Amino acid sequence: MSIPNRKRSHVDLAIGGDVAFRSKSTGLERYSFQYNALPEIDLADVDTSTSFVGRPLQLPLIITGMTGGYPEAERINTELAEACATLGIAMGVGSMRAALEDPALAASFACVRPFADAVPIIANFGAVQATRWRSAGRLDEMMQRAVEMTGAAALTVHLNPLQELAQPEGEPEFRGVLETIHQMVGTCPVPLVVKEVGAGLSASVVQRLREVGVEIIDIAGAGGTSWAGVEILRHNSPSDVEHLWDVGIPTAECIIVNRDLVPTMIASGGISSGTDVAVCIGLGANLVGAARPVLQAQHHGGVGGVVDFITSWRTALRQWMFLTGSPTIDELRKAPLILVS
């Protein structure tokens, strides 16, 4: 299947498919904030603003990279970017490999560039392809092109060995990826983010990333969309890979084991409410990322649907900040959590 058709298939399954983890949750439901009957703040004092790569955000939230590389994705990414500009949150685009190799596909990524002055845009491509570009002496060129195409304030390189293994067209070729990331840290024209795509980053992996200079990670834990599941549904012989559906490290566990290892941690993977956002911050994340539920909100309601959806999350986040006596996001990171199950 061509890359544009694969991207279209991914989005269709993410919107309407039964692609959640089957027996594994994010673990976020196991935590609750300790109620503070003396918050000593007014609700009006609560300030949800923060920053990312030196850029201001009104919420500690990123719509993480989902799509691009096929014609219909231009509308999706444009509407998501417009919603992000309205809300004052960051936006990532999906893997840009297709557009970097075929300029005819660039429009579905370049469409976010007009919004780059309003909010941080995050470019994105995969570690496997980056390693191939490094071998060909083209990695620096491709990073520069990705940043220029989108007006990006940061660049994500994603790790997805599980997805590549399960994908019918997969390329499970990860030898040399750490050295590639090391080069990217030194030559990337914008801050570099290393992320998983929904199976989680262990402490041992993050420690290796830190050793080569990575300062921003997106743990992208298990419990939300199973990208192995997405690929299993697309597979010609699903029985060969069915056992991989629930592989991954739950989101809450990823946050806890990595919270003291890296300067900036984005927590994503199964985030489904403003309460989840608050709990992720309380567990130690700096920012929180969401993808599938936002894509569904865009599919059903366009820009307004996304704005209304994220606004409801903002309301819940502010409520938890008030009930824990946390006037700022930094204070919420210190609020006590109780293990409830």
C-alpha cells in the first residue's frame, strides 16, 4: 500500500475503529488528588499557562502528531492548527516522510505554517527513516526542510519498533538509531523531542537518550490507541501478530519512572479527559499530549468541535488546580496524589 493510502487508513481506523488496548489501561485511573479543604486561593487565581520550547501556552497541552501526507489531511491539519491557535496550545503534525520524499504531498503539512507565529508547531518523522537519511548524508537537510515546511518550533523523531513490527509494510530496522538521535541533538535547527507512539518509554531507554543529550521526551504510554492493534487490523495475516496488541508500558508508569530523568516530559497515551491531564501533571509531567479524541472531535465538529472539547478539559483542569490549592501548573506538579486502587 502506498504511503498516502496507509496514512488515510490510519486516520480512518483512529476515528472509527476498535483500536484501544484490550486488557491494559493507562493506569491514570489508579490515582486521585488528595482533597484540600483549605486551598487558600480563589478559582479566579488559577493560571493554567505554561511554556514549551520558550513559547507561551495557555494550557499545558499539545495536540500530538497524527496525520499528513495525503490530500484529505490538509483540511484536518488546517482545522487542528486553527483550533490550537484559538486555544493557545501546541500542535504536532504526523510523520512527514512522505512529503520530504515527494514535494507533491507537502501541502498537508505546509498548511500549518500560517499558524506557526501563534502557537508552537512540532514537525515529525520516524527514527528508521532518519537513520537512512543519516547513512545517505541527508539527515541535516531533511531536518531543515521539515522545519521550514511547517514553521516548526520543535522537531519530533518518533520511536515505533512495535508498530513497525506489526505493520504489513513495516521496516523493523533500528540498528544505529541512537547514534542518529545523537547527531540530531547536535545539528537540529530547533529543539528535539524524542517520542514513542503509544507503547511507552522505559527508564532505561530514557537514560540512554539522556546520555546522547536528549532533553525533551514524550513518553506516549500504553492504554489508549494501540498502534499495534491498528496495524493488526490492516494485516493480511493478523494471527501472526495478534499477540502484540497489548504490548506496552502504561502511561502512569512511564511518567513515574521518568519524572526525575529529563528536563521536559510530555505525557501522552490514552489521555481522555481534563482529569487525566491534571493527574499526568501531578505525577510529574510538564505537558500533556492527546491525539485520537481530538481527531474524533475534529471529525465530528471541525474547528469548533475541537475548541469546545479542549475547553471542557480546561474547565476540569482548573477545578483540580483549585481543589488542590495549586494556582499554577508548577504547583500542581507538587500536589499530593493518592493511590486508590
